Amino acid sequence: MKAKVTITLKNGVLDPQGKAIEHALTALDFGGVDEVRQGKVIELDLAETDEAKAKTQVEAMCEKLLANTVIEDYSIELSA
């Protein structure tokens, strides 16, 4: 089973990389971009075949290592 974890900063947390991207887009004449927030995507190939168990396993990974849950949110997508 494959898992895709998307991690983003929580609303209200300053995002200096997002601001830098926003300014660069403006400098390159890409107008109409009001706000940029950046994040990361982690793809995992799991041996687990049961979807519920896989989700529980990936949630534990996020809570313990992959995401800083104080300042970051995460979402999980599973596929066969």
C-alpha cells in the first residue's frame, strides 16, 4: 500500500519560504498571487495491506517523526 503525507504549516504560523516564493513570483511578473504557503509531501511504500492499519501506522509516524504537530498540520492519502 502507498501513503502520501502532505505537511503544511498551520494557519497563523509565519511562512518565510512562502513569502519568498510570493515575492519571486511577483518579480517574475506572475500577478494575482495573493498568498503562498509552502509545505512538503512524503511518499511511503508500506508492507501493510489493511487500509485501517496502514492509516493508523502512518498517523503514528506523523505524530512521532514526520510532522511537528505544534506548528504543522498533515493529511494522509492511501492507495493500493
